Amino acid sequence: MSKILVTGGTGYIGSHTVVELHHAGYTPVIIDDLSNSNLQILDQIEKIIGLKPEFHQFDLCDSTKVEDFVKNNPDVSGIIHFAASKAVGESVAKPLKYYHNNFFSLINVLQAYQGKPINFVFSSSCTVYGEPDVLPVTETAPVKKATSPYGNTKQIAEEILSETALAHDNYNVIALRYFNPVGAHESALIGELPLGVPQNLLPFITQTAIGKREKLTVFGGDYDTVDGSCVRDYIHVVDLAKAHVAAIKLLEKGNPNGSYDVFNVGTGIGYSVFQTIAAFEKASGQKLNYEVGPRRDGDVVQVWGDVNKSSAALGWTATLGIDEMMSSAWAWEKYLQENPLG
């Protein structure tokens, strides 16, 4: 089967996608600079699939190394591009880091593959919708002014990809606008592994429950939502990984919508922060220590997606619910306590 390049493949979503690519018969090859991941994840992947995937460690912002990789790997037929800085709060504090890393890495990869037929799946985000006017948000909703530099990099990256696909016949591109990935592989051998203080809700929940963190802060309890906390569409990371495989398959057979297309990837269900905490407490049997703090800059109040287009065109639907999301994340946290990585 085809060789698929997975940039950022030792990261959270990347590692799960590598596993699902292997299960689908593809040969994944990873590029990662390990700036936000752990080399031991390769060993964890090997425990799941029975072999260690091919791995190259370098920064995609180094154009020479990208070009050398392309020359030495002429049989790559598809790319799934995860490599990017991804924390909303950090992007507000460090915008130049985000613009530099997220744009140079993408552009270097696209330039290196000019003239070569390539199927390209891009890791986009529901942040491109900003604060939606209508919920659930569809792919035809207007892309509004981003609420964070991170969100802005996703918006501009989509523009770069759509214009590149229009200008060059060899690029066939799908941007997956996903919502909030959570959970871990059923083996509890891979999962979300934030370096330092977690920037996302669920690892902060699990680290608080297991005692790594004293307490969880809920950023804002006075929003105009069901219970005052922000609402998100959470999707199990394994479902999300399978959506990337479905996108590659659609590109291989030819997407009838043309050389560039976008898809929402979520469950279509919104859960508030307080509802998510309650779901975790139910799944884990742990009582969580949390408090309500001030709102956080860059946060959208509520968003969840219409996923009918993904279901129809990709033949993909999320199958794992909030209970599986919470229980698998907790199993992963307990595994890390007994088997620390790094």
C-alpha cells in the first residue's frame, strides 16, 4: 500500500493516526522535531502495531532538510500534516512563534512537493469559524476574524492550501476542521502527553484527578450557555484518526468536489466544561478538585459542528461517546503514573 508522510507523527493526534494508517494497510513515515512530543512514543506505537514506524527527526522550518527528505523518499504518495504549535492561550502570548512555526513548516512541505502528485490532508480546526452565528456550524459558515493567533494561522493556512491547489494540478487537498480531540487508544499505550502545564481541558482534568495538579481552574462560569461554562464538541482521538484515513482514501479515488475541500470532524454534540467534568467523575469514580476562575483570552463561548458532510462524503462517523472519551483518558493517565515516559 501507499507510503503516507505524517508530520508531527509522534504527537497526540499524529501517533493515533499512524496506528490507524497501519491498520488500514498504509505505510506511515514520521517527521517530527520532538518539540512537543516524546521519542518513546515510537516504542509505544510498536507495542500496538508490532513494528516501529520509519522516523525522521528534524524541524520542517528547515527547508533544506525538507527538500532532502523529499529527494530520498520519492515513493510518498500522501501527506497528513499535523506539525504545528497548537495552544490557543500560548498563541495569544507568543504570536510570532505561531506565525513562524505554522507557516514556514507548511510552505516548506508544499514547495518541496511542487510538481509531484500528492494527496494532502491538513490538520485544521473549528477555530476558523470564530464565534459562530448559528449552531451547529456547517462548512459553509463564514470564516470570521480569528479570536487568537493560533486560529488565524489555521485560517491563513487554509487559504494557502486552497490557492496552491488551484494553481498546481498535482495537489489534491482536504482540510479537516476538527473540534476538540480527547481520549486515548484503547490499549492505554498512547494518549495526550502535554509537555509542562497542559493547555487543554482533559489532560488537566486527569492530571488533577491523579494528583499531579492541585486543582483545575474553569476559565469563566458566567457565559451565556447551559451552565455558564464554555461548550465544546469533543471527539475521541481514535475516531479523529480514522477520519484522516478516510480523507486519504477519498483523495486516492478522486474527490468529486475538486482539488480542495473542507470537512468538519466532530460528534455534533456540545458539552460544557462542567458537563465534561461530571462525565469524567462518573467514568473514573474520582471526585475532581476545581474552581471557577476568570475568562481566558481567545476562548470561543460555544461551538459544535454539523458533521453530515463528513458522514456522506468520507463515509465516516464518530462512534465513541463521552464515556469512552473519559474512561480512556483516565486509563492513559494511570498508565503514565506506572510507566512514566521521558
